[in-house]
Amino acid sequence: MPDRGGGPTGPRIRVGRPSRRARTLLMTLGVLAVLAMAFVMFAGFWTDWLWYRSVAYSSVFTTTLWTKIGLFLVFGLLMALAIGVNVWLAHRLRPPLSAMSLEQQSLDRYRMSIAPYKKWVLLAVTALVGLIAGASASGQWRTWLMYVNGTSFGQKDPQFQLDVSFYAFDLPWYRFMLGFGFAATVLSLIAAALTHYLYGGLRITSPGARATGAATGHLSVLLGVFVSLKAVAYWLDRYGLAVKSSDFKATDNWTGLRYVDANAYLPAKTILFCIAAICAVLFFATLWRRTWQLPVIGFGLMVLSAILIGGLYPAIVQKFQVQPNEQAKEAPFIQKNINATRDAYGIDDARVDDYEGQAATADDGKLRAAANTAASYRVMDPNVVSPAFQQLQQRRNYYQFPETLDVDRYKDKDGKEQDTIIGLRELNIQGLPKRNWINDHFTYTHGYGAIAARGTTTGTNPTGSPDFTESGLPSTGEFGKYEQRIYYGEKTQQYSIVGGPQKELDYEEDGEKTTSYKGDSGVSLSNSFNRAAYAVAFSEPQIMYSGAIGEGSRILYNRTPKERVEAVAPWLTIDGDAYPAVVDGRIKWIVDAYTTTNGYPYASRTTLGDTTADSLTTNQRAVVAQQNQVNYIRNSVKATVDAYDGKVKLYEWDTEDPVLKTWRKAFPGTVEPRGDIPQELMDHLRYPQDLFKVQRELLTRYHVEDPAQFYSGSDAWQVPDDPTNKEPGSVPPYYLSMKMPGQSEQEFSLTTTFTPRGRPNLGAFMAVNADAASKDYGTMRLLRVTSTVKGPGQVQSELNGNDDVAEFVRNLKGTDSDIEYGNLLTVPLEGGFLYIEPVYTRGGNQNYPLLRKVAASYGSKIVFENNLKDALNAVFGVEDDGSTPPPDSDDPPPGETDEPPATGSAALKKAIADAQKAYSDGEKALQEQDWPAYGKAQEALQDALERAAAAQPKAGSEGDKADGAEKPAGDAKPEADAEPAGDAKPDSSAEQASDQGS
């Protein structure tokens, strides 16, 4: 190679340390990189603290944080000390290496390589193990807080006579401590053995003794500790039998002792405890005897005993004592399981009455009159009519309603309470006319207004649509004046930055209205440090330098009611369905929350996520978030979230729940007393659906209290599949104001049906008083059907095969429309069951469901009529006998009016002229894409067509009546028009009206 350095006389090139400037630059970059990494880690912590402080629940953050830190330090230090001390001790007890065998010579290279770094290696190993152990222990903060704050249940388990709190609060912590002890002992044993081997205390291939006396004593003590812990485990296993799950013919997820547990496993665990304790003493005695002979024999005896006493003996007892007469042997234990399960799930007071279920044969007029007061039949199904809300009340594409609306109770103008369908017009970020960072997070920040409709009647614009009691933008109606802006909602997932220099779009109706947030929620972004923290936490650098953020800017996030309640009360399990209510001039989200445990002795377990699923949870509503198995649940907290300022309030609901009392001791001041619930809010609280679904699933078996009958399963029920839904899934429970047999007045209730297991007929009907303001709230009644009665699936099948339904469906095919079935309501009536089902159509020019028919079934009769009144008249075989409409039916059914319409040629001419004008206005609005004006024109057109139809001297034959609305004379055959979406063209009714006018 040529000399490229210039030779002896050429320039000298120094290769070595970089220049001082380079070193300074590298050090600066290194420090900056470390600071940047530290700030990234700190940003998450800081933003969490700011958020908790903004919602006034900083005590939850600090209590949780300090508990985690304490557990991390204590258990991390304990693990590090356990490993470190044993490694140090093994090194200190190393033998002198006087005679180097081949094995020791091969290990010598490793000893020499780590000799200069022994302290650092020891420190690194202990630190790593301590960090892992501390992180694992910090995850047990709930277990620790429940242990130190545990409250007595005041009930004892039937086997050991210990308070239930021992199993719910103490035993989980003892098991964690035991597991930690096992981990520390095993790791210490491994670390000590490796150290002894490395320094010659243990030998594998060398001749002579395999272990020195010091190594033998050290390892024997560690093995003695391990066996001692095993003895403790055997003793705790005795109590664990009371909360042990096992397979059993009587029921799935059986929990608690059975005959073989009480008579074989329990004594076996006691014997094994004694053997393990003796074995541990033998290991400790090795310190003096310096031999492993006796400990090894003892350990072998323990293993053999575990196989024979802990495994073989219980199997023999089960095979030869239990199986020949299992029902009699298990009866006492089944009774304990029944009692505990009913108590743990709050179904012990469920009243079960026999109910024949056969249709009454009394005078039909009396049955018709009784049907008027039996229930407020909800013909507006909240699971179906959301598209109608969306189409008629959305107003702008950037608004949306939930797929499943909510059922609540509101008073009308006369002060009478009525079942109401309600939904909030929330922001839909996907529907913005232009997506960018400013629009997504600054301009479009909130929804606007609550929309409500009567549950028992329909509107006339168009016919069969919801009968709105609160509508428009801004919303007006029976709610009066209230704060309509919705900054916090179920659909609000993105963060928004409000209150600063950038104005927000308030709403668009007759011009664009802007606003600036005046609430005190959210976190201030006025200082640069907070902006930098959120820029890092949200991975959005524009937060740091955007000119749209300035003085007064606040960032809103964690905006769904569920997220907010879960964050401020992480010890609660949240119901899958928050629902809104207009309370004291504000929109409040009401969230039901549960306290749970899986440590209730003898109570069978259930998986909440599975039990709360039904035909609607596939795509419309959420299930309970917790997927773990539990065997105790209480609706202990009612929470509210203000839709405008996001303020969260937790109210005590179950004042006797020991689990809630435990958490209130752990987080004092977070839950307000039940007496602080305002009366206006109390009027809207209801029995939660998810708790009801858990209870009804348990009641399919646990309505039986006789052990023999429970074991046989002869009276087992099942929750039927939803017959109105094409997707598989259990029928959802329905809120309904109704009367149970023996009651004089309707009660707001949550209802469901059962069928016998494996059969389609009706097995039982269940209702719980869902009105929180009622003294009978939570009263659960079951009607066990004692005769053969059609179940919901059979009624639906008969309806599908009905001639009137078949003809109706055939007629729909010509209009490119589909039929949709609403909720199949079941109501006890005069010894039988009345089924009511609304039927909707969707398709053609109408892309949302409108109520067209109502089906009814009582006994063997099934009818299919234009409206609820006609259906009730037909199913009971009476004409319109002048009976008053059902309660809450202040407005007439579809196609009926309170006053007689005007008739005559003058009225007909005026109606036709109005129809022509409305059609022209609609065409003009359509060309200009002014959808509000188009909607108003369509409403005016519908009104004119109805007046024209009513003005005819003769309505025509029965064939001229369709779906409860009369058709005009002549060849015009208008269909109920609908406000179009997007570029939808005017419907045929408008064109026909124009032809008729010309």
C-alpha cells in the first residue's frame, strides 16, 4: 500500500481523542437527548395530574399514585434484598480453592472475568429483579387498598364461620403475599445455587462431596422456607375451597364446597399442612446435621402424600360415595350455593308467583277496557327509530344520534308522566364538510340539543314518524330553557381546544352562529409548559406553536361519560349504557356504576361481558367493560356527567354495600351521600339494564330454591333469542310503564321473558320496578307460567305467517321497501299475556323507518292493523266502544285527528293550490340544496295532501285506506313523504300533487 501520510516529512495526522469542541457538542447532545426522554416520560404523568385536578378528583390520582409507589418500593426492595443477601452469603461461604479440579479450572475463567465487577454485577442483578418485582406489586394497589380498608359484611360463610370480608378483602392479599414469597424464595435459591457452583460450593463432576457443609446449610434453609410457604399455601387452600370454581352437573360455574371438598379435600389439606410443616423443620435441622437425607425423605413423603391424599383419596370418595347417591349427598351444599348466589346478586327477594297465562274468556269489552290501563304500549322502539331522528332532526351532516336511543320519563304540559324516547344531537367529526386540524379540534367542538319523542304515539309529518316533544335547532318543546351545547357525549372521542382566540361554530340555522366556550372544564393551555406537555402526550406538535391557541384556551379530552367516571373512580365497574336527562336546566349523563368482587363464598360466578351481551350489543351498544368473572355485584353508585362542563359527581346509592364502604374509606370525599341527590335528578334515575341482565341470567336457574329440583334442572329457564332481530343474541330487556297482577297503578318497569330450557313456549315473565323515586324501587317479580303459552318466538313466527302480513310484505316489494319489526312487548293481562309489536317500513323514497302497522296477540288470536287502537279493538273483537286511549296517548294514533277535517269543493281547491305551491317551493329548495327549506316544503305538501284527501265527499273503498292515512280522490296515490338526505329527489307524492293541481 502506498504511504498516504506523506512519509516522515509529511503532515502528521492525529488519530485519537476528538477536539474539545466536538466533545462539548457530543456531551450537549447527549444531555439534551436524556432531557428529551425524561420530558416525554414526564409529560404523561403531568397531563394526568392536570386532568385530575381539572375535574376536582386530584385525591384519586394522589392516593393511587402513592399506593403504587409504596408497593413498588417496598416489594421491589424486599425482592432485591432477598436476592442480594443470598448471593452475598453464598459468595462469603465459598470454599478455599486449594485443589483445582478440571471442573473448577473451566469455571475459573468466569470467576476471573467478573472479579473486577462483582459489586456492579450484584447491584445490576438485584436492581433488575427488584424493578420487575416492584412493578408487579404496584399492580396490586386495589388488592392492598381493599385489604387495609376492608369493611365487615356482617355475614359468615356456612363452612368456616368467617366473615365474608375475609374472602373478599383479606384472602386475595394473603395469596399475593404468598405468591411473592414463593417467587423470592425460588429466585434466591437459584441465585444462591449458581453462586455456590461458580465458587466451588457445589460440584457436579468433581470427585468427592457434591456440596460443602456451608452450601448445604444455606440451600437447606432456603428449601425449608419454600416448604414452609407450601404449608401456608395448604392452610389457605382450605379457605379457598369456599370460593373455588368447579364443574358440576347442577350448574355452570359452580362455586364453593361440595361433598367431596368438605369430606376429602378439606381433611387432606389439613394433613398436608402438617406434613409440610414437619418437612420444613427437617430442612432447617440440616444446619446442625449437615446432611440432606432426612429432608429429602420428608420432601418425598410430602409429594407422595399430595398425590395420594390430595388426589387419589378425593377421587375414591367421589366415585364410591358421592356418585351412587349424588343428589342426596350434594343437597346441603346445593342449598348453601343457592342461598349465597341469590344474596350475592341481589335476587334473594325476588318474588315468584304461579301464573296460568291462559287468555281470559270474560266479556271482551272488559278486556278491552283493562288493556287500556294495563300498560303504556311503546310503539316507538328506541332500538329502531334512531334513523328517523337522524333524518328528521340531524339538520347537518356533522351531527349524529346514537344507534340505540334511550327511554326515560318526562311530564307533559298537563303534568302527566309519559314514557319518552330521547337522544342527543352529538357532534360527528366524520361528517365535517372539510377535515383539517383547525376544523377537527377548534371550530367543530360540540353537539347541540336534546331531541325527544313520545313513546306511545306517532307524528303526522310524515305519518308514522316520531311524535316529537322536543325538536328543532336550537331545540324547542316541553323541556323549556336549558343549556343545549354538548361538549361531553358518548360519541365525542376527539380532543377539542376551546375558549381561546379561535371561535367555535355553535350551530347553523338561518345563518352561522359562533360561540366561545365559557365553562371551567378542561386544562388551561395558556402557559408554554402545558402546551409542550400536551404536544408530546398527544403527539401533535401544532399544539406547541399554533396561533389558534392563546390566552383562555383550554383543552377538553376524556370526553365520554364512561371514560370520565372510570377515570375518577377506577374501582367501579361501569354500565354499558349511559343515558341523558335534562335536569335543572342542564343536560346530565347518568351513569350506573357497580361494585364487584369474585370472593363471595359459595356464590356462583358469572362473566359480566358475556352475561350483559344481547342482540343489541353486537353493533349498537356496549357491554360492561369488565370481562373478569365476579360473584357479587351491587349498583352502589349513580354517577352524573354534565354535558356542558364535564363535571363528574358520584352519588352513593346502595347505602348497605360493604364493598362501597371499603372504597369510600380508601378514597374519602369522592362519593357524595345519597341524600344529596336532587329530586329532579332522582325522577330520572332508573334500574340499570346490565345489572338486570346479570340477574335474569342467574334467575334462569336460581329461581328454584329446592336443592333436589335445582339438581335435576327440571324447571330451568333460558333467556330467548330476540325474534325481531336477524342477528343472533338474547332478547334485550325493555323499559315499559305497566301493571303487574295485583297492582292498581302502572309502574315504570324493566321487563323480560323466559322460555323453558330447550323449548319455545313462554316459561316466565319478569319485571322489576325501575322508578328510582318509588318506594318499591328494585322490587322484582316473576310470573312462573303454569300452562302452555306461546313464547315470543312462536308469536313472531305466527305473525310472519299471517295472511295480512304476507299481503303487506308483497305490496312493499313493489315499492322497493322493507319491513322492520319493533320491540315485541309482553304484558300480563287478566290471567293471560298480551303481545304488542310495532311494524315499520323503510325504503324507496323513505330511507328511515316509519310506523305503518301494529300487531297484537292475545290467546290464540293475532291481528295486524293500522294503529294501536285498531289492533287492540281487533284482538279483543270489539268495535270502537268509546273507551279512552291508553295512558300517555294524548295524541291520536297514526291517521287519526282530534277534530273533523274540513270538507267541500272550496277546501279541496285550496288544498290543491297549497300543494302546488309547496311542490314549487320544494323544487326551488332542491335546486339550491337548501335542505331545511326543502323539509319545510315537504311538510307543507304533506299537510295539503291530507287536507285534500279529507275534503273528498267520499273517502272511497277500504282499499283506498293505507296504513292509517287516507288517500286523496282521483288517481293520486301519495306516499308519506320524507325529508331527503343528500341529493334525494322529491317523492312521488309531490309530483302527483302537481299533476292533480294542473
